[in-house]
Amino acid sequence: MASSSNNSIKQQNYDYFLVLDFEATCDEERKIYPIEIIEFPVLKINARTFECESIFHTYVTPTINPQLTKFCIDLTGITQDMITNQPKFDDVLQNFHLWLNNEKLLESNTKFIFVTCGDWDLYTMLPSQCNYFKLSHAEYFNRWINIKKSFKQATGKFARDGMMGMLKDLNIQHIGRHHSGIDDCKNIAEILKQLAKRGYIFEENRKK
């Protein structure tokens, strides 16, 4: 059971929540095709304590449009140097699977689910990049919790301003830089924790 400091947290239906928030190539003036993931961060959150136990985080070298636009750099804070000589997307998928295995998340008696802020990451971005490069992706990417929907169920309010609006409504201080994938993950994890402290039990609410 949860510790006494988190005694309002109810038993969840999962052992771990994996908070994920991709950043990808983008531009303000023209449409980039294909869009490619350039930051792949995941936090492993214990579903009893809602504390982070491990982090998978890597930048990714894009293949088709390897030069980042000024708009992308300004938006994400990811510079050209940060993605140079980083692994390609297919290697990152393999490395992530190894991380899951090392964290014992793939064991049959362990239940985990991804948590995202919206459906773009796992409904659109990951499948589209895999399709473009003719890569398969693991079945575990096909189900997730959209924290915006959980927020609506827990509070009765729509997450109109996305992550920043949810943080404000829950009186959570934003940390880091918005549109930094790893920082966004940390903020989403805080939203997750605060909703749990209100007695909310998380359920899968989106799948591919």
C-alpha cells in the first residue's frame, strides 16, 4: 500500500506508469515531411508512491531532415549539437526495449501503461515515423492514458490549455522549460501524482 504521506492514494490497476513526451522536427513557415522524433524521454513512475524510479532519455538524430530549423530550436531548446552523433530512431526503439527489460517491466507479472498529454505521441507521431521507415513497433505502445481525459474525469474541467492549464488548475508550479520533452514529462508526472492524491484511479482511455 502507499506510504502514510500518500495515504489518500488509492490502489491503482497498474504497477508502473511510463510518462512519455516526444519532441519532433518542426518549422513555423513550412511543413516538414516526414516529422521525426528528436527527443525520446520516459519516466518510470511507481503506481503506489507516484515517485520516479528510473528515466529513459535520449536525443535522436533525424534522418531525412537532419538540420534543425531555428523555430524548432527556439521552441524546444534542443540545439543542433544536442542531436549530432545521437542514435537513430531505429536504434532508440531497440535501446528503449532493452531499458524496459532491464527495469523488469516486461515480466509477465508486471503491469505498466504509458501516460501522455494528448494522443499525438502514440496515436500519430510514433506510428507515422515507424510506417515511413518501415519499422515495426511493440504492442505495448498501442495503449495509453491521455492525462487530459483523466484530468476531466477527476476534476470535471476540460484541459483547455493543455499541460500548462492543468498545472495551474492543480496549483502545481511548472518546472523547467515548456516543450523540453524531459521537463514536460516531469510536469505531467506531477499532474498524475496530484490527481492520484485526490483519490483518482487511472484507467486506459486511449488505444491504437
